[in-house]
Amino acid sequence: MSEVKVNKITPTADCGTVTLGDSGDTVAIASGATLTSAGSITNSGTITNTGTISGGTISGTIDGQVNWQTTVKTTNFTATAGEGYFVNTTSASITVTLPSSPSAGDLVGIKDYANTADTNKIVIGRNGEKIQGIENNFTISTEGLSIILIYVDSTKGWLSVGQAKASDISEQALYVTATGGTETTCGDFKIHTFTGPGTFCVSASGNSNGSNSVEYLVVAGGGAGGGCSGGGAGGGAGGLRFAAPSLAPLTYPGKPLAAPANLPVTVQGYPVTVGAGAANPGGAGGPGPGVPGSNSIFSTITSAGGGSAKTDPSPFPEADISGGSGAGSQSSNGGTTREAGSGNTPPVSPPQGNPGGRHHPYPAGSGGVPTINGGGGGGAIQTGGQNPEYGGDGAGFPTAFGSNGESCGSFRYYAGGGAGICRGGASGQPGGLGGGATSTGSAGGSTGDANTGGGGAGARGSNAGPISGGSGIVVIRYKFQN
């Protein structure tokens, strides 16, 4: 092979052109060598580079590099192997679809032309191939980023090379898609509200860059109030469990009960159970036997029905007084001391409810106090009262969970305890915020509000009205767009 050694090649005419090689020839730059251009290199053939090319302006096709197209792209387009593109997303996001049926070694370059990719992303459409080994589109969201992708094989697909890093592009955001219940939206979030049984059907599970989990509010049915010739006790609220990390760092009344994380979902149908309130119709002859409220269930989350207050006198049997929140304890004219129902039964963390209030006086017959009453039912964030016998307050939430629940100021409340009642015709007491029923003096009880999980109020006398608990509710919330 002939070898020519010179320090400079100059064309024969001023401003002339030096041509290296003839048509069809290959001009190779040796491995480890550097070709430095302070001006322009115009190539109408192919430059095969195993060294380094730096500086100046190089046009044409260079093996190991891309041919940058100077027409700026402002709409969606499909890339051609071996070319680079300046993409202007000033007005909107743009999708660059990678070449179909690529060969190993094919290159595509992408440059954020107007430094706006942080506002309007450049989407890299995979066109049936993997990117970074993942079967999903990727995005460029870094201002001013320039990246070169090379197709390697069917295992990894397109990979970033050169000065770009794998972290310079990210998997495109995908979002949960689902149906079921009553659907509403709040900003970038979709809300599914179930006031009765149904199915939450997930058709797309999303990913971590968009959403792949859901927030939830699951409230069980409230317990019934108790009837007594002395003073009936209030029913406990249905158990309340929820998770809502997207509401951080907001402060709201229910926040201390929040679970730390959302609930992951996959493509399937999730049956939803909405618990009924405990039925205790009352009427002539006195209230019937109390029974606990029914559980509400979504996926792995079960909220326990509220405890119902005991019924006295016989022949009515005593009810289960413990539950999501506990019922108050029934009053006693004699020496019998009755405990209130426990909340958070069965136990979960964070707790789903609170205990009911004890009857007054406690122990029975002590203190020489003439008033005799049944305790208030427990609520989601407060124990039921003893004297006065108010129902414990439930948990309040911003309207991010919809317009259901009991409105109070800027919050919607759920799972309030039912109020107890005092013997001797004294005025009634309020039920807890969140649908807890209010006791009504000499007449007796009332029912908890529907779809709040509120407890029923205590009743006095043989002609007490209905004292049933309120039904529960299930609300599911997730991000569905950005």
C-alpha cells in the first residue's frame, strides 16, 4: 500500500476544493486518530470513522454518527435511520416515531430545538420495538437535551449512546383506566363512588411514571342505637379506612387515619361491597334487637361494621357492641356496670374507629347523680361521650373524594357515632360529624345518615322510632392524566 506523508494539502486554485478519493472510495480515519475541523467538511459519500471527529461543521453521512436534518420538526413524524432531527415543542408535545423493522447499528438523533421539552415533552414512539429493553414509548423531558439512539437487537431494542445516558430518557407515563360506580373527575384525578354493590373494572394498570395504584375511602355500615326505659346508648360508626397520598401536605381532620401508601391495581375486576347500616326499626313495643353494621370491602381493604348498642329490657337479646367504632354502654338503674363497645375491632393500623362512651353514672348507682343515660357511640376520630352523651365525630376530608358525606365547612365527614339519650325527658345530644344520628329528648332515637356509616341514636321508652345505622360508602380515586 502506497503512503504519502505531507503537513498540508492546498487546492490548486484560490477558494478551491480538496477532494479525497473518487466516487465509491472509502476514506478511513485510523483508530485513535483525530480529524479536527475549524471550518466545514462536506461529504457526499461516506466517512468511516474509528477515531475522533471534532469541531467545525460536518454534513453528509458519517458511519458512527447521524446526518442532522436542518428542517425543524414542529409536528409528529416518523424518523429515518441514520438521520437526526431538531424538534420544536414550543406549541405542543411532539411524537417522534422510530423507524420500522430496524437493523442492528441503525441510528436516530433527536435534539430539543427550542429548549421546551421540560414543558412539552418529546415522545419517542417505539413502533413495535423495545426501548431500553421495555415495551413502552419513552419521553424526553429535559430542557435542551440531545440524544442519539442505536438499535442493538430484539432484547434491548433502541439504546442511548454517545454523551447521552439511559436516564436522559424516561418511560412514557401510562395511567390507570377503569370503570364502575358513579364516575366524576377532579383536576387530573378520576373518582369512582359506590353507594351500593358493584365492580371496579381495571382495563389498564398504568405504570409508575403515570399511575399504577389507587387511593381509596372505605366506610362500613353504622351500628344501631339501643332502646332502654332509662337511657339508650348510641350506635358506633362504621369502620373507616383510607389512603390519599396525593392530598399531602394538606392538613384536614381525617389525615391522622391515612394509610401510608396507595393500593396497587392490576387488570381485573374488583368486587365492591358497601355495608348496610344495622337495622333496628323501633316502633311499638320498643326497639328490636341491635345487630352490627355490615362490612364494606374493596380489594384487600375491609372496614368493619359499627357496633350496635345493647337493648334492654328483655326479651330482646344483647347485640355485639364492638366493631369499626364501638357502641355506647346502656344505662342502668341498679348496680350493674356495663362497658362500652371497643373500636378498631378487628384491629388494623391506622385504627378504623374509636370506643363508645360509658353510661352515666359509672359505676351504676354511684355519685348520687339523678340523671341516667346511655353513652354515645364512637366515631372515626373521637370516642363517644359519657355525660353529655354526644356521638363521637367522624373523619373529614377535602372534596377530592367527591361531594358525598356530611358537609361541614370545607370538608365532607364520614363515620360519626350516634348520640345516647338521658332518662327523664332531658334534651337530646348531637350525633358525631359524619352522619351520626342525634338523640331527640323524650321521644328517643333516629337513624344514621345514608352512605356515611353514621351510627343510630339511642332511644328511651316503648314507642321509640327507628334507630338504625347509616349505610357505608366506597370511593376510589386515581390520577388518569397529567
